[in-house]
Amino acid sequence: MATTMVSISLTKIALSNGVCQMKPILTKTSGTAKLKYSCLPILGAGFKKTAIHVLSPNISSPSVVTPELLDAWNDEYGGVVINPESLPMSANAFASAVQASLSNWKMKGKKGVWLKILQEQADLVPIAIQEGFNYHHAEPGYVMLTYWIPNEPCMLPDSPSHQIGIGAFVINERREVLVVKEKCPCSCSGVWKLPTGYINKSEDIFSGAIREVKEETGIETTFLKMVAFRHAHKVAFEQSDLLFVCMLKPLSYEIIIDDKEIQAAKWMPLAEFIEQPYYQEDHLSNKVIDICIAAHEDSYSGFIGHQLNSKIDGKLSYLYYDDM
């Protein structure tokens, strides 16, 4: 781009008080623009001749670009949750926005910052880590990071610490128990055991038990009661584990197994089931079966699921307890 060359010189103007001021005179030249000063006295002082070289096409000051702040909303605990749909895709723009936003939130006294980065935005993760964010948890499709602003111990909750499983005790009128053999090479491989599995997101415990029985054996059931639960630590990937044992009533009897994970399934006489060496030697499993039998014989009540409304979130939840 061709530049317009400007020459600015100053001429002396006499004021009534005898003081001389300098008046700039602007002229165009070729080459670089120069701002020239005449050596004029001001209050008796000499003004040294200088030259300013302007490299831009004009003599106006360049505009300063202010980084945009990240789009976010306040949470209930004095922190902010960043909108993942509005994150800048440019690495430089994202880094600038993070820095400006953290500074802004610190000035406002905010505490925790939650940053959800979607899978298609994965290139932004190392930038967020470099800016001080920490991993919190990950799910299919995204990773969640956090930042604690105050200079004090972090009060943000840890990542989910438990996985929740179910065990289903299904017994028919002939005192036969629905049992399965799993394909996985675990410690109970080859043992006839109760159907088990993990519940899905937003799935009630009893619904998970009904679903797992249907998926593994093809048997339709209805929930009767929860009879016990086991709490263990450092199970899969160092997470804690909750296993809820549910008693179900069969509504069908024809078995259709899921051959992807189940080796076999059948209705087994209760006496034959509990006589297996595994249940004779494993005290926890043996106790679970004792409780299930007691619940079946009505000598143990167990817990019934009652749907109640909570004022905390305005939603219906299941509370499991013995009828009073």
C-alpha cells in the first residue's frame, strides 16, 4: 500500500503576554511523513529540533482491541458455568477470552468456574489446562474442567465417585430362582448367579433391575422390594461401587438369553442354587441370599419405593423405606 507522506512544521505565534507558542503547519511530501518543529523560545527555553517518523498510512493512533468475555451464567454457589456452545474456535481468541474472563470474574468475587468442552472442540483442552483449569470428569462427547478463583481451599465437589449396580432376585411359585452364567472371566466365572448389571443415567434403581433381567434372560418382571445393598470401594477404575439387590416377581417364564454377555440362563431350584460351593464359601453372597429368601417368605420386609415430591428441585423422586 502506498503511503501519503506528511510534513508538519511549527511556526511562531506571539501572544499578548510575550510568550511564543508553536503552530503546526501540515504539508504533504514524498517518502516518510515527518513532523518538524521550529526552534522557538517558550518562556526563554530553547526547543530542540526533532523528527517523528510515522510508518502508518495516516497519523491516527491504532485502535486497541478488547478481548471478548466468555458467555457464561451464574450458578447457585457464587461461581459461573461457561456456555460450551459459544466458545471461540480460534486458539488465540479462546486463550484471550479465558484470560479476560478470569480477570473479570476475579474482580467480581466469583469462585468456581465450570468449563465444558465438547468433543469437536478438543483442541481447546490443552489451552484451558495451560490457563490453569483442571480436569474434573469426562463423558462420551465432552470433558468437564474447573477453575477455582479464590486464594483458599477449593470447595468444588469432586468428580462422581460411585457407580451403581443392581442384583435381581427373581423366584417363581415353584421356588425356582432365575440364574445366569456370564461369559466374562471374573472370579465367579462358571457359577450360576443372580442377574446383575449397572443402571443407566436418569434410570431408577428398580427400573434398572427390571431392564437388566429382560435384557439378559428375556423374562418380564415387576418390582416388589429392595432387600439389601452392598457398598464397596476401589472397584472399577478406583471408583466406589453400590450394588442394590431387588426382589422381582416374574410375569413370564420363557428364557431368551442375550448371548453377547450371557453364557446360559435357567430356572434353578432354590436348594440347588444355595448349595453351590461359591455361595457356601463367600460370606457376603451367602448373606444376600439368606436375606432374599427371608423376604420371599415374608419374614423380612425390605424397602418399598415411594414416589415423593421434593421442594429442593420440584421433581419426583423415589424414597425407599419399610412401610410404617
